[in-house]
Amino acid sequence: MPNITTSGSDKLRVLLQWFADNKITYNDEAIQIVEQQNTASPLAASKGAASLSHGFGVVSLRKLVSEEPLVVIPKTAVISAATSALANIFIDADIGGNLALCITVMYEKSLGHESPWYGYLQSLPECADIPLLWDAQSRSWLKGTDVGEWIDRDQASLLEDFGVLQDLVAEYPMVFGGDCKWDCFESFLKVASLVSSRAFSVDVHRDNSMVPFADIFNHRTAKENVHIECEEMVCPVCGEAFGCEHMDALEELDNQEGASEDESESEGSDESGDDGESDEEYEEDDDEDGSDSENEDEPGEELPQLVDQMGNPVASELQQDEDVEMESVDGEHSDGSDSDDGKGDELVDTLEMTVFRPCKANTEVFNTYGEHGSAYLLHRYGFCDTKNPFDSVALSADSVMQAFTMSVSEQRAKDVSAVIRRFEDLFESRHRACGQDEDEEDEEEVHDHGHDEESDEDIQDAEDEEQEELADDENAPQFSIDAPGHPDLNLAALLVLGLADEAVFAKASQSEQVFRHYFPVIRRFWSMFQDELDNDTPVPAAFRKANQDGAVKKSTVGMVSNVVYRLAEARLQLLVDDSVLGEKPTADCDPLMASRWESAKMLRSNERKTLSQCIKTYKKIAAKLS
């Protein structure tokens, strides 16, 4: 157990009182919020909190059993851009996502004690120690890693976001005042780090939000004790989960459309029906078939997105809930008197944290921030794990296209880029440790797109442009080597097709129906093949078991494996050796730098291990199957 105190600090006392005032409840006989004082402790390390003078966590007071409820958080207590006092400003300016949440948090912090969330905000650190905020020396330790590559991209993106904020401040000077340095990029980065490391996706209306109490639980990969649950499919306009005027209007519109369709079908059957049944019999059949479906709701049915996800201009939920004066976007006040009286006494939409995996008494209780590798965790949260089944090392689009150029031709690389663009929906990235969809083998919907005749010069220009866009597009499909040392399934399947002879490649790439059928089949083969290899099945036997339907030739797998291990070798060279780390800073003199050094060393070790295992495995496969 880390060196902790229970409720001695003023920050913790204020936070606990704020929880009580805002109806955030937890089982205080089962868990306790603790504050650790030693930043070198495991509690600090798991939170990425080495830069703080303190950090919070949750410990068990007794054994926790599966499905036991621990925490209930009303959604009115979360900080969301969609339900903030700035909501209609964001809509007018078309600002959403994490930028809108960053501005919302900065705005609430600028109000100081006047903010309804003051009790929560005062408990937060000034920033999270993510690599984006590291100094030049600390960043140098990340040279060659995925995180080192991502930092420059983040800096450019956040500078662009900061420019948007400056435009907003200039347009609404009466709103963006208070105790906040709106023109200070460093202040903006600090809040951005808090949002990056603490925000949760709540529902379709609120999107990413700051969720008090939920962000106190630290992360543990694949061994978490609790999960957070809530109703995600709420009204996208106002966020109401239990029915509202928007939902009523939508239901009425659906009923009207259904009635129109019934009338059209009835008219059609009157004109074409010749099987001898009377109109009365048709009406009776319709009544019997439709009576139940009209009165029953289908569970899990998603509502259409009526408006922008940010919703209509509304005052903050917490202010409505407390029935206090609320700040409108023009800086004036509204008393919120037109709210629905008594509504809060009925049903309250909440987030609930329940036990997912039992936990012993007197141990830390962990949540999960998702199935992410070490690089992602360090990049976004400021820490990484020693053993992470979701580890991966990114491969640049340029390196993958270069492999096709070297193995086949430059033209083949351009053709593959065009295929990726055309079937982009099939290349959704997903780590193999997360498991595959059971319905992946189902045939995809086929869309037949006609193409006008183009000149050879136009086609060549388009291919060159597509290849350049693929290398520069942040939203393009991402390829990687995944732990314990395999190419991601999309990359493996793409290599099978991209390295094929001209006739096979042309048939697969030019027919949408063929590609949408064959690509998932190849991907499924590689998933089974990799699973067999991880179970120590000999390479020839692993191939036979995975290829029972004869989808892939043995020589093809050998050829693909040869390219895979060479890609891994090239990526390993970029990682360079650990001499960039230099000597470890002493924790006594500089605990912050010591913690960063340890994180960088751990990330480098994890990435090197994944790449080295890939090289070893696929060299062996290439030798056995070529």
C-alpha cells in the first residue's frame, strides 16, 4: 500500500462535501477515497501523477464481489460542453469534441468559487504530466518511439485549437473574463492535459465529459475491478433519457410515416391482389400482424441524430438541478424558472460504477481507461504498463507502400493506396487481443459505383494524389505490429492481396463484391494462424489448421512473412538504442524527471520486445513456408 492519508487534506474534505451536495453517492462501507503523499509510490505511478504534490485513489475496505454497485453519479454532475453555459456559443462557432470541453473547463475554472463545479475543480492537479508537457530533455528519451512521433503532431493540432479559442475570446470578451489567462498557450495546454487524461465518453448528447469520482479510480490494463455503466442512447437534442418533447415529436413522426406506408401498401394490394381474398381479410391480417409491433418498443434501437451532437442552447445541468442563477452566453443571468418543476423527483439519469472483477480487502480498486497499448497510455495519461497485451508499434503508411514498391512495383504501391481509399470502411484498426467480431465472416453490403472513362494521364495523377494523401492523412487506416509480435490483421490481409500476381490482384481490387468477400476471409485466416502460433503450434500445423477452407497459399504466407519481418526490422532501427536515455535521474533530487525516465525506458522496452518477437517469428515462418 502507498503512503496515504484518508481525509486530512482540505482539498479532499471540500471534494467529499461537493459529492454530497451534488448527490454523488458511494458505498462508504466498501470503498474509501485516499490521498497519497509519496509521489514515488505505486498509486502515483499508476495515475501518471509524479508531477503532483498529492494524488487520489480508491481502496477497498472489505472484499468486493462481482456486480456489486459502488458509486452512483448523476449526469447533472458531469462537466460537458453540450450542457454548459457556453453550449450555444459552441453551436454557433461549430466547435465540438475535446476543444469544446477544454474551453468549458477553462471557463468554469475562471469563475472560481462561483462555479457550480468549484468543489470538484479545486481537487484536480494543475495539469497531468503527459509527454506533451515534458521538457526537451525528457522528450529526447522518447526518440524513435510512437509517442515521440505523436508529440509534434499534437503540438501543431493544439496550436490550431488555441487559435480558435483566441477568435472566440475576441468575439465574446464579456464572457471570457474572470481569473483565467485566456491568451496563454501554456495554460491552455495544462487544461488540455487534464481533459486528455480524465475525460470519459458519457452519451450521444454529452460526448466526452469530465466525470467527478469516476476519474479518481486509477487504471490497470486487463485486470480492472470496476466498470462504469450508463445509458448512452439519450435524446441527442437535450440529453434526456426518459422521454422529452423531442422524443415525443420523433415518435409522432414515425407513427405518421408508418401510417402512410400502411396506406400505400394497402392501395398497392387492392390494385394487384388477385388471390381471391377480400379487402376485409387483408385488413384483419394487417391488424393481427401490426397490433403488437405498434405497442412494443424494440430494446437497444438507436435514435437518429437529429441535430449536431452538441445539442440545443441550454443552461448547465448542474445549475438547473440546483435551481440557482445561471450564466448565459451573453454574460447576463437567467433564473431558470421555466424548468419542469418536480421532474427531478421522478427518474434521474446516472452513471454507475459496479464491480467487474472481485477485489480483496485493503487493496487499491482499479478501473480501465480502455484496451490500449503502452504508447497510447503514456501519450494520453502519462504512464505505461510493464506487461500489456494490447501493446503495438505503429508502421508509417510510407513504409508499407515502400514495401509494395520494393516487392512488386511502384505502380502496385499506387494501386494498393487506391484500394485502401476505396474500401476504407474495411480497415478499421483493432488490436487482435481485443478479439474479432463474430459476424466478420458475413458478407459486406456491396455498393456498385459507376466510373466515367478517364484518360491515362488523369488516372496517373489521381493515383499519385491518393498515395500522397494516404501518407499525410491522420484519419487514414493505421498499420502496426501488435503484441506479442504479429502484423495487425488488416496489414497481413492487405499484403496477401498486394503481393499477389497481376491477374489475382486485378480481380480482387477491381470487383467490389470480390474484395468485400475475400478481404475478411483472409483476415480471418491470419487471426486463426496467429492464435495457433501463440499456442506454440508448429508453423506447418498452424497453417493447416487456419487454412482448412484453402483461402491462402502456403507460398503466399511465406512471401508475406518475409515482408513483415523486414518491416519490423526497419521500424526497430528507428527506435535506436537506449543510449538516448543516458543516466537515470535520482528520485531524491528530481522525482519528476526520474518518473519520466522510467516511463520512457518502459515504453522503449515494450516496443523493442514487440518488434524483436515479430522479427524472430516471421523469419521462421518465411523459412518454413517459402
